[in-house]
Amino acid sequence: MKTTKNHIEELQNRLAANHTLQSDIEYILNYLAYCEYELILYMVKKNIWSGIIPPPPDDFVKGEGTVELGLFSYWFHNVNLLDLSMFTPAQQEDIKRLIYVANLFLGKTQFNSINYNALKTADLIYEDGSVLSMERYATYDQGWFIAFLNLLQTVINTAWYNNGTFPTVKPPVIPLVGKMPHMVKIAIIGDWGAGNPNAKAVMDLLIKQDVDYIIHVGDVYYGGTPLATDPNGTLYYDPGEEVNNLINLWPSGFNGKSFTLNSNHEMYSGANGLFYNAYGVNGTSTPFSAHQGSSCFALTFGDWTLLGLDSAFESKVADAFMTGSLGDANGTQVNWIKSLKLNPNKTIVLTHHNGFADDTTSGSPLWAELRNALGGDPFAWYWGHVHNGIVYKMPITIPSSSKVPGFTTRTYARCLGHAALPYGVASNLVGKPIDYKADNVKPNSNELYNGFAVISLSTNSNGIMENISEGFYDVCGSPSQPRYYRRLL
């Protein structure tokens, strides 16, 4: 039987023998230093940081880290603060071994117990609306740290679905058919796979809209892990999240009329849960059988197309898949998009990742990738990833940043990553080019109600689109009256 020392030496030897693997681990862990410093700067701004303000990490650029991972470096160095009681003694030892090896590549934390305890009791809402507390699914719920350990497991064991190569399964092209002639209603939810009361309340209200199809733009928490019996399943802590928090809670009656997109969180477990459990590539029955094993799809209605894309599979492990990508300009996904020869002005795009910063201060490389693949900007683009409900003005101008050129677009851009997780009022959206943002505050709380969107499409008797409208709902509103409504066409 291997001892703890043997296991640690085995991990070290595996990393030493594979320079690419070691480089990936170093990049990921270096990223945590940027994230920690983003959190420190925010605590300084809120006057709750005690002591000397430490210097920034080498090459730090504000905005390149994320406060979501701001405590991870501190937890790596203070494993005694982690509640591992849900795991068996053997799993606890395995987690500690993994943390020990990670610490060999991780720099020192600049946090300390005084500031850690101050953060625990501060009850802050971050600029983007993130709840900086330790309640379940809030930003510093330790479940996110376990998901990060699952990401390390994927990287160290090279356990990516399809060996990390974008699947070549041809995505389906599906004509939409609604209950009413010449009309179809589609619900769009984002970041819903939490299995919590918020997610249940959102789905209960959604069902009352009598929609024809449901599209989930991704994220199953904490890391969309596969079942332990699936390929690579035994690698992961808390296996079965994709089944428990998505599949088992999906409403009946929508088999074959449901779609779910890849996301950064599902990539933490190598997208194994997504493909084996949600898409059923191993032959299992699933509500998402319409995907036919592909993480992309094209839904046609009249002379228009709804294009669901995978912005996660070929994004970068170095920033924990936080920035979306469609992959290489001549890669499988981009070539498929080009092969469809779509009219961008009659295309509605859906991805998990956002095309520009939630506060409109900078763009994402994803925007240019989509524009080049599609041959122009789409009519509309719905995304999740950011836990908020936001309707941006059209046209909108996004300024240049140090890494991404600016652009002006007439795309109707929407964010709807607010279907399950706790979130609050985002101060960084004040005064921005926004027509609507979720703002319905729960009683005796600084958090907002969760919600979703419904789009309605209708054609004339010749199949020509004559109406596209959208409504944004939240669980405290009337089932029949959206909090925001607009006709787009």
C-alpha cells in the first residue's frame, strides 16, 4: 500500500517529467496571486484591510484577476480552515496531498488571519454584484475551492474529455416547432445548475411561461463532475454534480427540446460530466439528447438561426477558463460556423462566456472570434457567466483596452447568468449604457431575486420572421408580466 510520502513523490515525479504539465500548473497557481491581490485592493477600498498594504505580484494588471478566487491562495496555505467533513478519511488525505504538492509551486499568500476574519463578517457586495460571504454558493463558499482542486486533478491526470481535443461530432441543425402555428417561445437561463431553492424557484416560474424549448447557457456547480462510474469519474471529489444539479432537476416533458452549453465550471472536471451525463455520449438517457453528442447546435426558425456555441472547451486553463474562446481560427468549431453560411443579421448567438466586460469597460477576444467566424456581428447575443441580468443598449461602443481593440456594434447584447446563485446590486453598472438590470431586492437582504429570459419568435405564412420579442422575469414578479419587455424586430 502506498504511503502519503509515496503519493507525494509520485505526483512530483509526474510533474517533473512533463514540462507542459508543470507549466500549466504554475500558470494556474500564479493566477491565484493576481486574484488574491484583486481582493486585497477591494478590501482596502472598503476600509476593512488591516495593516500594511502589500506590494502587487510581478506583472500584476488590475482586472486580470478575479475576486472569485481571491481566497484560494490563503486556503492552500491554511488547510486547517477547510471543512473536509463531507469526505472520507482517505479522500481527506488525498486532498491534503494534492494541496501539499500545489504549495510547492505556489508563492506565499499575502493574506492573514486578521483580514480573513474581517472578510468573513463584512457582508460585502462586490462591484459586479458578487456576494462576498461564505454562505452556500456565495463567492467564498469553500465548495469553489474543492472545484479548483478538481481542476488540478484534471490537469495533473490529463483527464480532459476526448483527450482535450475539440470533438468532431457534427453539431445538429434542428428546425424549431412551436405549439402555436408560426410561433415559438424559448426560455433562456444561465448558471442554473446549483440544485438549490433559488434554482427550483426559477424553474417553477419558467414552466408557467408555457415555453416550447429551454436553453441553459451553462454552469453546473461546483464543477459539473461526472458520476464515479463514468470515465475519469473516480478522480473527482464530490462526483455526480452534473446529474444531481442539472439532469435530475430538469423539468419533465422537455426531452429533446432542451439544450445546455459548456462552461468554465464544467471544464474544471474536464467536461466529462457534460459529455457523458448531459449529452449522453455513453448511451445514457438524457433531456439533452437533441445535442447528439455535440456541444454546439443550430436551431432554425423561418429564415433565422439560433446558434449555440461552446466558448469553454478551447478557452485557457491558465485563467481557470474565465475568458471564453471559440478556438483556433481554422479549428473545428469555427469551420463549422463558417460552413453554415449564415446571415449574421438573422442570427441569434448563445454562449456561456460574455462578449465584453459586464460594466462595458473592455471587450473580450471572444467578440472578434465570433465576428470573424460568422462574417459579422449577430443580431442578438445572450450569455451567462456573470451572475446578473443585464440588457445593454443598442448600438453600444466598447472601448479599447491594453489587450483587446474596441468596437461598436448593433448587436442586442444580453447577460442572464442570474438563474440560481446569490448576487446583489452591481455598483459598476451605475451610469453605464444599459436599458435594464435586475434590481428587485429580497426583503431584509442585500441580495436580488433570481431570474431568466423568454424570447418569442413569429413568422408570417411564408416563413419570414416578422416579430422577435423578449421578456426578463424574476421569481418575485407576476408569472405573466415580465419585469422588462422589448420587441427587437
